[in-house]
Amino acid sequence: APITFAQAALGGEMRINTVDGEVSYEVKPGTQTDTRIRLKGKGNMQADGTRGNLILNYNVQLPANLSERQKELLQQMRMG
């Protein structure tokens, strides 16, 4: 699931499409690309009639074009 740089850094709510419709999930602050989460019972129907789990991989999307202000703020973050 793609998430923004701000969502990854600060956390926040996101909507995830499942076979039963959308569900809300809280992204934890500091989430990294390739973080996997398991949504228990939100996957496809199994042969025994139970629901499988939905595994979600986060992919942090970095902006391609930054404004000068955004670049300045990132420079400040880099310097700590």
C-alpha cells in the first residue's frame, strides 16, 4: 500500500480496500518501506469457510518535486 512520506514519518489513519470493503488502519509513526502488517480475517475465503489474513506491505512514496520551502525543511531535519 502506498503511503506518503508524511504518513510514514508522523503516522495517521489510512483506508485500506479489502474483499469486504474499506477498513481504517492507523499507520504508526516511523513506518518504513516494506513494513508488513497483518489484518486478521480480512483476506480471501479459505476452503474450510474461514477468512484468511490480509498481508499489507507499505511502500513509502517520496515526492518527485519539492518546493524550495520543503527542501529547506528537509535540510533542517538532516542537520538535526
